[in-house]
Amino acid sequence: MYMLSRKLRISHVLTLWSALASLVATAVEAATIQGQVRYTGIVDGPTTVAVTSNQYVCGDSAPAEDLLVSPEGGIRNAVVSLQTPPPDAGHENLGVSPQIDQEKCVFIPRIVLVPVGGTVEFLNSDRLLHNIRSKDIKHNSAFNRTQPRGRTVPITFAKPEIVQIGCDLHPWMRSWVVVTGHPFFSVTDDAGRFVLTDVPAGEYTLEIWQEALGKVRRDVTVTDDAVTTVVIEMPPR
């Protein structure tokens, strides 16, 4: 009995060490890709779009957000992802549903990421009627929902796709839902910066999508626990 008990203890210790070694190896191999997406064209300055109805709420004009560029050339709201993700990469479970609000006849935020099977909650904070309509949708179910003030409309997305959202009552309004099939996605900030974390070592292709500029791709090599920094340029379309 003593020998059996001793063997069991040794077995448990070896199992524990094996698990710890696996965790350490995983942590070491997980790396980061960070960088900036920059515009190579010329930006004249902030532009606006005409507001044609409900000016008492929407104002006389709205900001044009299809291409936002910082003074240093960084592109805001570009979506950076691994076009060639690791074979075992599952989609990310966010735990909470992202939200898109409608404030002064503008969708806020412009872009949200949601994993496959996830739900986006559309809100209406304006004191008037909106609707939310999917446009050019191909892989998910199309929708067109009326949305009174104060109402929340949940929409679930089943397949990876970039979905444009509009409002028929206020045609200048636009937003995007990016349905992700794996967790290696990022939306650039005000300076065009992005970060992809926990990327295993390997060879990858980055894909960058921006609503006014289309897509560009960039090959990148990730090594163990290093931080790989890249600068990606997007030309005028």
C-alpha cells in the first residue's frame, strides 16, 4: 500500500509538472503583433455630409466618417486581422454583446467586432424614429427593423462577414458590423494603431480593410514571445 501510494503521489507530481510546462510553453510562444495603418494620400481636412431631415435633432450637418486620418497620417477605424490564422484558432467569446447607439442621427461607434454566433445590440437614443437595415449582406440573414426611441434591437450574426448598416429615414447614417471567425482582429484607434495579442509563432498574412480604401495585405513573421511591429500603408482608392 505504501509503494502504491508513493507511486500515485509521484504520478500526480509528474502530471502537475507536465501541465505547468505546457502552460509555460504556451505563454512563451504567444507573441504580439502591433503597428500602425497609415494613409499615403492627401487629406484636405474634416468634411461633413448634408443632413436632409429632422434637423431639430440631427443638426444641419454630420461628420463624414468614411475616412478619418490623424495629422500624422494614421487611419482610424481600419480593421486589421490575420488572413491566415492558426489552424486551431476558434472565435472569441466576448462575454457581452457590443452595442451600436444612434445619437444625433449618427451611429456610435462606427465599427464593432462580434464573434460568429454573437449578438449586437442596436440602441436608439434619439427622440425620433430610426430603422436599422443591413445592406449588401451575403452570408447572414438580412434585416430591416423599425426602431422607436429608447428601444433596443438585438441582432445575431451566424457567419463571418463585414455587414454595412444604414438607416432609410436618414440616408447619411452608416456603420459596420465585422463578424469574426477567430480572435485575431483589431480596430485601429485615433492614431491608426492596432494590437493583436496571443499570436503563436509562425508566418502570417495580415489583411487590412477600410471602408473607403478597400483591402491591402502584408506578410509578417512572428517569433516566440517577441513583439513584432509593422507599419502598413494604404493608398487612395
